[in-house]
Amino acid sequence: RSFVDIQTLLGDLDKSHITAEQLETTDLVKVLYGILKTCSDTNVRKGVKSLLSRWRKQYSCERTGGTHSDERKDPAGSSAQEDGDGGVRAPEQQADRP
């Protein structure tokens, strides 16, 4: 993998309007969580965290009428929690961590 190519794609995603329906019907969020979990490049991880965070805020406000809680739904509809470093844990990662 080329980290530059991944960063370019993340930039394109950041500029694009991605609907909640697109996030729910594609594997985009799952792929981004996979990159977040396995990528060694700090800049790529920051870009992924930024995208996921922005989408979560944008679509959780729409779905919940503006209410927030410690456990939030990500745009794909699965439960996600922030971990200690400000990142996001996918549901399968939540069982692994206290």
C-alpha cells in the first residue's frame, strides 16, 4: 500500500458529500476502521479518525435530534465508542478493551 494514495483517497472522501444511506449500504466505514486498526502511518490514522469523527457527529445529530451520549452510533449504524486517545473503537474492539 502506498500511504500517499490512501491520503489522497481520504482527502477526496473529505471533500465529498457522503450520505448516511451511502455509509449504511457500503463497507466504507468498515474499511476505514480496518485502516485505523492496521495502518502504521500516523498521518493516515489521523485522517481516518477525522473523517469518522466528522461523520459520526454529523449523522448522530440528525438521527438523535441533537442529543449525544458516551456511546454513539456511527454512520453505519453500529455502536462505536471513543477510546482513550480520542480515536474510535469499532464494536468488535470494544469487547477487547475495558
